[in-house]
Amino acid sequence: MAATLAHLIATLEVTHEELTRLTATLSDEVLDYHPGPEEWSIREILAHLVDDEMFVMRTRLERIVREEYPTLVPNDEKLWHSQRNTSRDTVSELLRDFAIQRAASLNIIGFLREDDWKRTAYHPEEGDLTTEIWVEHWANHDIVHLRQIERNCASYLERQ
Ligand code: NI
């Protein structure tokens, strides 16, 4: 496996640990703090990561690997946010759900063969995506949201 792929997988593997570390000592007030009117709280970011893992990230991976040049469906995050399932919103539930979903994703990624990484799908807004590009996007998405959680914490502290 190419070094970059191993690096991407290593990034995906540590995210649960990072999320746990970042949220371990946070009060509900910090978890539900919104840095701006349109910005998600840390709890909402965690829920987004859980749902994205199930319904967007892994679903697209499965389609790229299983189907012949599938057309992927754009994901409307605002719509998701207005309709999301809030019934498992304690941090321990969100982290546990993320751990389960991420383990399932890594299990599939671990099964990919050399040729699977080159398979391609079409995305109406982004053009052609290979498995490798998708997994790269996935790992970057983790990092974006980990940094967002850190920024939310910093913003909360500044406003005290
Ligand atoms: Ni996101």
C-alpha cells in the first residue's frame, strides 16, 4: 500500500481517540455553545460525524467499490441538521456510535485491494472521484471537524 494511503488510514484510525480526548472534560454548556448563529455546537459536530460516517462517507465508499461508475447523490447538510435524530445526543452515546461506525468503515477499507483504490464514481458537484480521493476527503473532513471543536472551545473561553 502506498505511504499516502497508510497515512490516510492512520488519520481515520485516531479520530475517535482525538474526539474522546477533546470532549472528555467539557460541560454541557461548552458542548452546546454556538460560536455564531449559523455555526454548529460541539454536540452537533459529533452528531454530524456519526451520521456522515453511516450515511455519506461509508455509503459512498460502498457505492464506488461495488457499482460501475455510480453517480453519487449530493448531501444537504442544512437539511440534515434540521431533521437529524437527536435521541442519542449524550457525548458518551455519540462517541460510542462513532466508534462503532468508524470501525465498520475501517473494516471495509481494510478489505480493499490495489485495484479498488482506482475505482471511480461521478459526483454532480465535484466531478470524478476515485476511492483514494474519497478516502483522502474523508480523512481531511475528520481533521476539519477536530479543529472546529478546538475553535469552539477557544471561542467559548474567550467569551467568559
Ligand atoms: Ni462536515
